[in-house]
Amino acid sequence: MNKTSTVFCLKSAKIWTIRLFFHIMNREEYMTKDEKIRIEIFNRVSKELFEKEYEETKVGMGIVKANIIVLFIFAPIMYLIFKFYVKLYSIDDFINFLLDIKKFMFFIITSMVFIVIHELLHGLTWSLFTENGFKDVAFGFMWKYLTPYCSCKVPMKKGQYVLGLLMPLILLGIVPTILGFAMGSVF
């Protein structure tokens, strides 16, 4: 499965809209009903933007490559957080957390819940900037890659799109990390 972001820019006004679109290398026999609907919507919106003299710039990467990049970004950040936590508290606290099966299982289950919340935060933020709210947002899961996703069915301004991208990082990453350090909690 390939993930392609299409950026449209109106020549005269330099207004940016960004549209995220998932597709399976034009192999319809492997597409789900939802994927076919997203392609139809994408093609319709693209046509409308071209008619309004927007220019298209395709920026994309495969979902596997995207996940690998995220791991390379995530791992150093987690390492730094771990080192900072151990410096503030102790390695024993961290090891005790990992060895406590109830706490560890709670962490795993809570992480799964937070993945759903993560996608909902993307969608909720983007829905604030669309005409039809949540109706303009699509959620799904790519089983082949064990990857949930959220996409917006309509174009939006670059800042609005980026805010939607960053909202889970802010609310589920930065804020809880700061609170965790302040309260002396691994989790």
C-alpha cells in the first residue's frame, strides 16, 4: 500500500491546501469499499481544484517507509526521555514498572486505547475546519500493515492540516511527558 500526499497551490493567491490520500497502486481488486470511495472523492476534489487553477505537487512515501521513519524519530526521543527519567528518579523504579505484570499490561492496553484517541484527535481537529465537520473525515485500518489512519475528504489550508497532524503529539506526547516528570511517573 502506498501513501501519497497531494499538495495543491492556487497560482495567483498562493493559498495552500493539503489532501492526504491512500491508494493501492491502482489495483482495484485489492481495494476495500472505503478505499474505492476515497479514490472517487479524491478524484472529484482534484478535478475541482484543477478547474480553479490549483497546481498539484505530489509528495509521498510508502506506509512501510513512513513507519520506519517514525521509529527512527521515536526511538531517540524515547531514549532521551528514559535517560532523563532515570536521572531524575532511578533505574530501579523503571525496572520495577516493567516487572510488575499488572502495570505493564495496563500500559499495553492503555497504549491501544491511546492509538484510537490519537486518530480521533487528528479527525476532531480537522473537522473543526471543514464545512461538514466529522462527515468530512474518514477513519480506517490497514490490516496488512497493522496501521490505523485518519484522512480528510476535503482540502484545507496548510496551517489547519498541520495543526491536525500535530494535535496528538501535543496532547498525547508533550503534555503527558511533562506531567509524568512532574509527578515522578513512568506512565
